[in-house]
Amino acid sequence: MKKSYIITCLLSLGLVTSCKDDFLAIVPETQLSSATFFTKEADFQQAVNAAYVPLRTIFNDRSWLLGEMHSDNTYYARNPLFGATEQSEDLADFAIPEANGVTSNTHVLNQYRQDYLIIARANQILSSIDAVEFGADSKNNIRGQALFLRAFAYFELARYFGKVPLHLTPVTNRSEAALPLASEEEVYAQIIKDASEAIPLLLPKSKQEAGRVTSGAARTLLANVYIVQKKWAEAEKLLKEVVASNEYALIPDYANVFSTSTGNKNNKESVFEVQFLEGSAGLNGNFIYQFMPRPMAAAEVVTLMGTSNPQPLDAEGNNIPTPDVIAAYEPGDARKDVSVGFITLSGSARSNKVYPYIKKYVKPHALHSNTGTNWPVYRYSEVLLLLAEALNEQNKNPEAATYLNQVRTRAGLGQASGDMREAIFKERRVELAFENKRWFDLVRTGRAIATITAYGNRIKANPQAYYYPEGSVPRSHAFSNIKLYYALPADEAALSPHF
């Protein structure tokens, strides 16, 4: 196993039936199942590797659609030469069709299924590991990773959907596959339980294999959960433990924070990031290509990507920085030019052919649409901002300012002034821009409905400022369904009597 990557495996954790009579419980020797697979430590290492795998699909293809583009940070670049891309436009336009609490949106469905795939694989590990003898330290580490991954997946589901089925054991027959919806309180209680149990089992970053979750990552996840629940003191304790561990630090230059396609991965500022590997092994990503405005000629693509085989990009651009987020950077903020770039597209139907694009992930790589840039899930700067928020909400303003100003100083800015709560909220927007945080921040701070309503009105009043060609306007139902949670996927509802 290479040091810097969680190597994927195509482990099939298929459903197996059980029976009390031994002669009926014989497993065919020609089939791989949980009954025959889990016999040694290496099997559990392979299984936990498989539990990480859906994260690659989630962060390459889904989270930015359901999180960042479903906010006022990014929008799509309308390309009338291509035609509609309704499924993704519905997310950006807050126009997701739904009926009786379910939706046909394919991105919602795929996010739901990938999270439950993580949960299913983690459940298989947790239900089987006690029955197999191997070293206690390794067993604890594997168990801790499985608990973290299950907590992480349920945290995503809770923030996207609110109420979801709570599967905690492997599904062994059809009757167990459909569970009633658990309440948000029940889901969050399980997330807290799993993350709390994971912390003492996991290794610190300096001792853990690069790319795997650590005790620091588990503390940060749990603190994030407490922040959502406004349990400020509990979050403060965990975040101060992360700071005191000395496992993490701000990288002096914001431009060096993010992974390149082949290096700078899991660096000192990284608390947890999803691993990608450039090349032919099937571990690569291409999210930065999905973020490009369109149409882009091959000569325009190569100016950004530096590949040996540049190819033109058509269809519709996604995740394009809005004028709103660009204006959110203060004068002199070093993060602006690192995070946002501009490119002129000769084939654009707009009279102003200059488009912004997300620059922080644009790194040179060898081949078109094949990158190894990792995705940052938690960075140390977010630990500092979460800690500042937890302290400020407990009226510990001077201490909160200390952590907030560490982030601002790195950005080349002066000390924060004015209302501390507002300053922290604004700082999160620019520090963590395009890292899928904005929508969740709007929801948990009670600002989502008002912010998105005003944002939608600005787009409808001036569509050309939001990348519509002259003569094009938003669809008539744009911003007609602004809600805090996504409806549950209709395809899953067809399989369950509970929703």
C-alpha cells in the first residue's frame, strides 16, 4: 500500500442470508461473502479501504453541487449553444421538483446512495471485527476509522435531509432494508456516539498513515456537530485539544495550502482530505474540469491546466464564482487571487466574454481531465474559525479574536473589528470559499431563506451579471423552492414504505 493514498478495492459487501440450522448456513465456497471474507487483519484493512472509496465520488461529483452551488457562492455559466442541464440547474436555482416529500433529482439520489454505501461498509466492519483475533492496536485503529466514516456519512445525511433511516447493522435480508425515518435528534445522537468512540481509538496525525482519518479529524468532526447544535462549550473543549496537539499549523502562504496534482498532500494544515491519484489506476479526479466555464477551446484549456493533450470543453459551466463571493473579499486579501481567476472565452455567447473560475484547485497535470489534486474536507484554519465561533458565542470575545486574527493575519489583513459574530461568519466565507461550507453555514446560522431569496432576486433582476448571455433569463420557476432540506430521493422511496 502506498504511503500517501488509501488504495481502493472493489470489495463486494453483498447481502447474505442467515439461518439457525447449521446445514442451511453453509456458504458456497465459490462466492465471496462476509461469512468467508473476514478471517484476518488484512481483510479488515481491505474493507476499511473500501469504506473510504465513496468519498471520492461524493467530493468529485456531488458535494459541490449540493453544497456550494446550492448557495450564493457559485452559480452556473449558461451556455445556450448546448442547451439545458436541468438536474444541476435545479440545485443552483432552488427549483428542485418535489412531491410528497420526495424528488427525482439524480444528484440528490446519488449523494444519498453514496453516503449509505459508506455506512453499509462501515457496519459490516463493526459487526464482524470482534469475532476475529488480531493485534489490539490495529483493531482499534480500524474500528475507529469505521466509526468516523459512519459518523461522517450520517452527518452529511442529517444536514442534507434531516430525517433519514438509521442503519447500524448489516442488512442481511429484504425485510431489513427499509427502515422508518429516524428523527434528527436520533441521527445526531448516533453521530455523536460514533465520533466520540472513534477519538480514543484513532492515532494522531504524526502516527497515522497519510490519508487515513486521525484522532484530530474525529475531534474536528465532533466539534462541527456540536457547533451545528449550538453546544458551544463542548465544541470549545474539542477544538482546543486539536490546537494543543501541535499536530497542525497554518501554512504561511495561502497559495501553498492546497494539494497539487502530485504533491503537497496531507500537509501540516490538512486535518482531513479526500485522496485522489493522477494516472491510470482509476483513483483520479476531474472536479476542476467540471468547474470550468464553457465553451472553452483547447488553447484556452491548456493555459490553465498545462496538459500535453488539451481538449475543448463544451456543455454548461458549473460552480462559477458569483459576483457576490468575489465582492466579499476585503481589499488586500491575499486569498482572493489564489481562490478566483479570470479567463476570456472566445466562443462565449456573452458580449463580456470574461468569466471567473475557481483557481485554488487548478494545478498543472499531465493528461486532460485526469488530476490527483486532493479535496480538503477539514483544514486547520477551519479549526481556528470554529473555535473562535464557539468562544464568541460564550461571550469570550477577546479569546475568540485571537483565533480569528490568526487566520486574517495569514491572509495579509488587519485585526477584525465590529461585531465579532458577523466577522467570523464573513471570514468563513472567504477562507473556506469553494470548499462546500457556505450552504451549511447559511442554514445553521438561520440566514439561508433570507440570503437566498435576496440572491435569487439579484439574479432575476440582472441575469447578465450572473453569466447569462444577452437575451437569456432565468427559468420562470427559478428560486421557487427555497428550503432548508432536500426532499428524499424518489427512487429510494419506491423501495420503502416509510417515505
